[in-house]
Amino acid sequence: MPRPDVETLLARAAVVPVLMVESVETGVALARALVAGGLSVLEITLRTPAALEVIRAIAREVEAVVGAGTVLHPEQYRAAERAGARFVVSPGATGSLLAYAEASETPFLPGAVTASEVMTLLERGYSCMKFFPAAPAGGVAYLEALAAPLPEARFCPTGGIDAASAPRYLGLPNVLCVGGSWVAPGDAVAAGDWPRITALARAAAALGRAAG
């Protein structure tokens, strides 16, 4: 089987929810609500003790492309693969992480901010990268400036993006999608207000159609 391509996976949705989930039950219900609204590519960050079990449950029970985020070293990459993650995301890119990713069948979205980091990843064959933290690092203006000298690089900016700013990112030619947590507000998740989350997901999915 050919190795799946991270760009193909991420292109399924202009907005990728970035989710920190505390329990399996909440994770499955949240994933179903987001998918019902049209967002079928989800990133579960490895920032909670339940994260790997959440990925495993979503992969088994929900029609979604679930990935693992905040992966910082090869052991986490391996654990995410075993849990059923379809892709792996990191805020940066270390030598050991890249070496593991290049031997893996699970596609990798490494992080880059500076021109040198982008060039290094391009040299290693990565044309699709995470741009984090997007807003503090320069946001839309910074990505627009990178597009001229480095047109082959495409980005998934994450960090400080909301419903108001997402369209500006999505309008850039070098932005494939955006990552964000605004589609799953903490109060709505805590209350189990899944209809509200589905409505937010539907509005976010529409941003992609408008950008296209």
C-alpha cells in the first residue's frame, strides 16, 4: 500500500479542530458532534492522560480522520500510531522525530516558523508544515511574506486563530487549512452541548467553501 499523504488528509477540511480531551466518553461525543457539522479531520493533543485512549476510541467508533498532536519525541509517535492515529503533528521538528517519521507509514506534519526551518523541511521532502504559534509568530502577514521566496511550502497555521481571523489565513495561497479550538469551546464541552458544537463546526466548514 502507498504511504498516505498528510496534505491529502488535511485537504479534507479547511478547519482542523485541535482538541484537548479529558475522557474517552467526552472525546467520542465531541468527535461525533464535529463530524456532524462537517469537520471530519481531528487533532487530539497528547496533553492529557486520556489522549491515547481517546484517539483509540475515535478511530474505532467515529467516521473521522483522527490524528495526534503535540508529539514531541519518537516514543509518543509510536504510541500514537498504535492507538490508531492516521497522522501525527508536532509544533516543531527534531532530528530524532524526523528520522522516526521517515521510517513510518503514518504521515507527519512537522512544525516550522522561520525561513531556515521551512527550507530544512523542504530539503527533507516535507512540503506541508504546521505554523505554530501562528498569531504570535506574525500571522497572516508573515505567511504572506514567506509565500514569495518559498512558494512550494504549504502550511496549517495553528495558535490564536478564531472564526474571525480564519478566513484571512484561508485566503492565502500557501495555506492548506487552519487548526483551532474555537469550534469546541470549553463551556460547551463541559455542558455536553453537542448541538452548539455541531453548529460551530458547520460554520467553520463553510469557511472552506467560501475560501475556495
